[in-house]
Amino acid sequence: MLSRFISILILALSIISCSKKEQVYQPTKNIDPYILYKEGYDAFEKNNFFFANKKFLEAEANFTNLDQAAKAAIMSCFSLYGINFYDEALESLERFIKTYRANENIMYAEYLKAIIYFEKMSDEKKDVQPLLDAKKQIEFFINKYPKSDYTIDLKFKKDLVENQLAAKELFVAKYYISVQKWIPAINRLKIIVKHYDKTVFIEEALHRLVEIHYHLGVENEAQKYAKILGYNYNSSEWFKQSYKILNKNYVMTKNLNQKAKKNRDSIIKKILKMIK
């Protein structure tokens, strides 16, 4: 009786074992990648970016054609960007560029990287690194694709990035001036003069250099920066203020072009509001 029970138990275990093996090794049904891609694209057009990203990734994994796989991969990156998953999008873009470096969509990947870095910097209050990352990627794209239509857009964005970088340098310089740390203040102002001379902050930076050097008794340096300011911006309010420092008898006159000044002040306020 016992031997019969043992035989039945062994047979049952054998059947269960075979059943489990069949479940583990049962081949999965192939998924049509074109259907997955279409589902992803339909979701993308409806702004359902989270679902679109999932479908594009599935499509990429099932495509045997590398061009089609690359197309699904780049659409996955755009989907992540669509839901503001910036870090995840950048990671996916780096993977795309590394995996499909010969693909025709590489330019779009590099452009999207520049846009993401640019948009990330807008949320930064103190850290300068997002600004530097944006500037580096934008310059990379402009140099690599100088004739692209996207280069025009990125040149404009580069100007905004440099204005923010200059604004940060001027903000720090003013702090050093307020606590009478003259050398650090001069160093910060010189960065603006050397690297950001096309920004709206160059005139004030030159004036502050005149002001500091005159205060320190280094009149030759003060006159040098006043000459630069006068040669390039002799109609500006900052030049008049510098001229007043070096010529005590000079009477300041009211600027007649109030509209231009108001527009300039508006730009500065917007930039400072973004970085404070």
C-alpha cells in the first residue's frame, strides 16, 4: 500500500515538473513593431506622452530594422520631453546618440538636448551649472550644424544664456562691492568684459570698474575703462555716470530717450527675476 502511494506521488510530481517546464520554455508570441509604433504615435498626437513612451520603447525592442528602431527610440525621447521628464529624456538621448550614431535623426537628438538644457536653466535660482551646460550644448550644435534652421533659434537662446551668466556675475560683483571686497568684485566684472561683452550688462560692468579703480586711487585703470565705455557706449547713462566720477564739474543731463531705457530696464528685470 505504501509503495503504491509513493509511486502515485512520484508520478504526480513528474507531471507537475513537466507542466512547469512547458510554462517556462513556452515561446512568446511575436509582437508586430509597426502596430506598437502606430499605437505610440497615436498616443503622442493626443499628448498622452507617458503611454507613447512605453509603446515606442516596445516598438524599438521588437524592430529588426535598425532605422525603424532608431526612429522609435528618438520618439521615445520626445515623449519623455513632453512630460517634462528632463533627466530621463537626456539619459535616453545619450543612449540614442551612442547606439545610433550614424542615424539621420542625430541632429534632432542634439537639438533636443540643447532645448532641454535651456529649459532646465530657467528653473535654477542659484546653481550656475545648468547655464553652463546649456551654453556648451548650444555652442556644440551651432558649430556642428551651422546651416541648420535650428541654429537660428539656438543663437537667440545663446544670447539669453549669456545674459543670465553675465547677470549672475554682476550680482556677485555688487555683493562684493557692498562688503568692500574690491579684488573679487573686479575679477567678476572682468569676466563680463572678457566673455559677455555683447550682453546688456557690459555697460554697467565697465562703469563699476571705473568706480572701483577710482575709489582705490588707481586712476589710470579707471580712465582706461572709461575710455572703453565712452568709445562704445558714449550715449549711455553709465558713461555719463563714469564721466561724472572723473570730471567733478560735469552736470548730468536727463536722458531724452526714456522709451529705450524703459525697454532695457524691462529686459534686465526679467532676467534678474529668473535668476534671483
